[in-house]
Amino acid sequence: MLREILIIVIKKFIHQFASPKTYFYQVNRIYPWLLYISLAIYLTAIVWGLFFTPKDFVQGNSYRIIYFHVPASFIAQSLYAAMSISSLVYLVWKVKLAAYLSRSIAPVGATITFIALVSGSIWGIPTWGTWWEWDARITSTLILFIMYLGLISLHNSFNNFDKADKLFAYLSIIGFVQIPIIKKSVDWWSSLHQPASITLTEKPAIDAAMLYPLFMAMIGFSGLIACLVILSSKVQIYKREKTKNWIKNYV
Amino acid sequence: MKVKQSLKHELIKLLKKTRAWLGPILVFILIMVAYPLTVELTNQSLADAFFPVLFISCLMVMMLATEGIFLEDYEDGSLEHLLITGGSIYQSVFIKILVHWCFIGIPVSIFGSLFNIGAGNTAYSSILLLPSLLVSTYIFLILFCFGNSLSLTKGSVLGTLITMPLLLPMLVILGKLTTAIMFNINYFGFLILLFGILSIIMFIFPAIISKIIKTHLE
Amino acid sequence: MQNSLLIKADNLSYKINESKLFSGISFALNNNEALHIMGSNGSGKSTLIRILGGISEPSKGNVTKKENLTISYLGHKNALKSYLSVRDNLDLLDLMDNKQIDNLLSKFDLTNKLDVTLGNLSFGQQKKIALLRIFINEADLILLDEPFVGLDIEMCEILSDHLNKKVEEGSGLIFTSHIASGIRANNFNLD
Amino acid sequence: MSNLAFNSISDALIMDGHGVFVWLVSLIFLVAISLSFKIFNSLIKKYKSQIR
């Protein structure tokens, strides 16, 4: 009995706060704060990382690309996870907003994955002497990129948005299987790529002086990407809810 | 609907359409025959390069075999009819994939391991190859069916783009399997891994595919 | 036979991409009743049939059905394979083992067509074969989408007579058609 | 914060010959991120004007 009441309350809560309208107004309020604070953090981290950290013993100064590459590849995967989770929310609870969100994450994710790949390739030239290697980590990031492209083109090829949303959700959940493979691939298969610099469970493999700016860069970059996702989701809401009254009033 | 009826239906549909099952097998044999002709080198290099060619041609043949696998039933209204009259799409999809594997996957696997001897590898490696080919053709079929169901009415370009990322990890495993067979190390580990993958996706994917098809019918 | 509720539509509405196709449709169908859904092209007749059949989800409202309701259905697509022979097609529909099949085939003038590839038959003949399932399968509810398209007058009469008989025997019938038919039914206008 | 890693501006630009790569990557990031902000903003403007 209590459980049923709880479920009803939660459902009400979700439908109240997950309405595109509420989301839209809330997001508009936090957007400028988020943008400027994360921009400040990111720029500080980059300046710190590029000019004030000591140079790496083995890789020389080229290691400074880490401050761009690592946050980007981390975000590329996290965005995919976020997209799958919100797809799952859409399929289970039929929350429209979740579908908008997962659709709007896809182009951002594709961009970030692309620049992660490119920066990785450029980093590879001075350190490994090759810009591309068919090793597991790089290949799986490429897979991630193709996955994003596939999702976007799948959604774009249907005129009926409801159908497109559902198919998108199914594909992104199935593609989620890729994420653990990407995460673990470095450990499973011997490769050129170094193991992850930072893990939650173990002591970081790099020096503290290099680590702090890296953490800062990650936080700042996440904030920036969150801003991009917000913008992208606003595009989706404008596109999909354009017949609704509240949005006409808003504009 | 009873399983036996579904089986009968899928058998009629596949067998009476000769090009649907004979075509892929013939293409496979053609690749296997044509490939040694294009390699004008010693027998040894032929044997070395055989496995990648074999796996890729298996992949391509399975892609051919699943081309428009649900499209026909979708367009003539059979799926709609099945759903409204209370049939199970899960069962129909499961059996459809199984029947396709029996009539395309099994012959291709057998021919593949026969051609393996022809390429200069040992008969023992052929015996090792056969079960892994049987399993991997089934996995390929399921994955291509998934891609095809998503891009049901939108053609094979989209389907391929969607399926490719799912296939690449599978190809990596097959690449590792090649070394395992060549040097006979940890072969059964990989075989068990393949069986594990198959046993999971064999039952889950038809359910997802049937959900996707229902979405298309809406 | 006493009246029992077969299917009930409650305030159905359907929209594609936020544009409304129809809204506020309610009706109930008992057995021994027939319902003729009318409407202009694009008014959502087929969609309504598909919603009743349980394929499409209505955007609002819901459909309640009798428990274990069996449905016999023919959409505007025939669900036949043009590359198979007529016999194989009937096999696919599990009609070939039925006792009535020979009788019906000779009534429809199709006995000598059994081994002909379906694609070589005319549109009307194909439609007759597709309709065989309606004549043979026993079901609580018969759902038909444009059953009279492509049929000659004689066949139209046979079909109407059969459907009338079925309704009298206790089935429910819902069909769409843009022509007046010989079926005794309540009319329901979508426009 | 540690000390400055480079003695002069030209040192910081060249970075022992690795400067090309580091600055190329930073340029790519700058362009990609600002371009995506710009694209999304212009899309929002477009849809807004459509609704009006």
C-alpha cells in the first residue's frame, strides 16, 4: 500500500518537474552562471597546465596535450552513459524530456569524441611516432564516434518523432555495452596506449603537480559541455514543442 | 501460436525463395575460390592471410543474407496481421534467425573449414575452426538482424552504419581467435567467450528486435 | 445469446508530431453488433482500426477489450507473399488443413489456381484469397480495413452475406469502407 | 602553484619542438567548442523566429 502511494508520488514528481516547460525556465536561470564559472575554471586550468607545470620526464612538453585530451575523452564516454540512462528513463517512464535530452546529447557527444580522437592522434605523433594505431582504445573511441553518428542519422531519418525517439533509445541502450569494453580494453589487450591516468580506486599514476590542473580542466570542461547540452536541448524543445502555447508565450 | 507452426511458416518463406539462401552461399564460395587466384605467392602466405579473409567474407555473407529480412513481412502486412491476431513476434523473430542460420550459417561454416584445408592449413585447425565459425555466424546474423530491424524501411546504408560499431568488438575477438588457433593457445577460452556472447544475445536480441518492430508498426 | 461487451473505446485521440488526426472518439461494441466507420481520405480510419487492433497506441484515452478476445483481421495490405504459390500462401495462414477450404475455393472460382504463383493473379483474385481467412477463422471480433476494394459485385454480396451471418451468430464486426455496403451496421463518422 | 616552466615567450611557443602539437590541439579545441556554441545559438534563433 505504502509502496504504491510512494510510486504514485514519484510519478507525479517526475511528471511535474520533468515537463519541458519547468526544465526550460530552470535551465535559463542557471545557464549564465554555469557558463562563466566553468569557463573561468577551464581557462585557469589550461593556463596552469600549459605554463606552470613541470615538463614530463619521458614525453617532454608534448604531454601538455593531456589537459585537452583526457577531459575530452572522459566526457565523450560519460556523455554516452548519460544519453543511455536518459533513454532508459524515456522507455521506462515515458518522460518526453528524457527523449529530448538524449537526442540533444548526441551531436555534442559526436563533436567531443571527434576532437578527442583528433587530439589523441596529434599527441601520438611526437610520443609514439604514429598518428594512428589500430589498438583497442583508439578503435573503440572510433566505434563510439560511429555510434554517435549512427544514432543521429537514425533519428533524422524518421519524420515521426515518437517513433524516432523510441528507436533512438533502443539503439543507445544496446550501444551502452560498448562503454565497459572501451573502459576495459586497455587492460584486456596489450596496446600502445597508456593505462588511464586517473582511476577512482587506485592512486593516480601521475604527479600531483600535474594532477591538480588536470582535475580542474576536467571540471571546467564538464561545465562547458553541460552548457552545450543545455543549448542543444533548447534547440530540441523549440523544434518539438513549437505548437505548444507556453513556448509561444515565452517567445 | 505454436512453435511448430512458426517453424513451418519460416521454412516455407525461406526455402521457396531460392535466391535468399542459395545466393549468400554461392557468394561465399565465390570469394573463397577467387581469393587464392588473386594471391600469386607461395602457399604459406596464402595460409597466413586466410583467416582474416574468411571472417570478413562470413561477415559480408551474413549481411547479404539478412538484407531486408523483415522488410518483406513488414511491407505486405504479415507482421501487422500476426500482431493483431495475437501471434508472438518474439517467437517469429527467434525462429526466423534460427532458420536462416540453419540454411546459410551452417553451410557457410562447413565450407569455410573445408576451404581452410585447401588454403594449406592443417586439418586440425579446421576442426578447431568449425565450432567457432558456427557460433560467430549466428552472432553476425543476430547483430545484422538488429541493425536491419532498426533501419527497417530506410535501407541498408543506415543499417550498416548502425550495425558496424556492434560488429567491431566481435571482429577483434575473432582476430584474437586466429592467433589462438594458429598457435593453439587458449583456444577453448575464446570458444567459451563466443558461446557466452551467443547465449546472452540469442535470447535477448529477438526480444529487443520484436520491440523495435512493434515500434515501426505503430 | 446474451449481450456482452467486446471492445470499448474511451475518448481516443491520436496525433502525429503534435498535429491532431482525430480526438474524443468513444464507442462500445457488443457482440451481435456491427460498426461501419466512415470518413474521408486521411481522416484516420486505418489508424483507428490499428489502435483497436492493439498495434498503435492512442495519444490519449484507452481501449478496453474483453478478456481473451480473439480477433480476425484483414488490413488494406493482404499479408500474402507474391512469390509463393496460392497453396503455400494458404499454408502460411494455416488454412490449408481446414475442411471448408475446398468448398470455399470452388465457390470463389479458385480451385484450379492453387499452384499458380500469387503474383500472377489479378488484384481481385488476390483479395479473395486474402479474405479466405475471414471466412474460415472463428473469432469474437472481426476487424476489416476497406474489405470491398477490388471485389466484383458478386463477391461483395457473398462477403456482406457472410459478415451479416457472422454478426447474427454472435461475433462483433468493425469495418471501414467508403462505399455503402450490404452490411447491417451502425454508422460511425470520423469527420 | 609551481613556478613558470618556461623562461621566455618564444620558449613557451616552441616547447622544445613540441609546441606545434600542443598549440595545434588548443587551436582545434578553441575552434570546435566556440563553433558548436555558435551553431546551437544560431539554431535557437532560427527556431525562435519560426515560432514568432
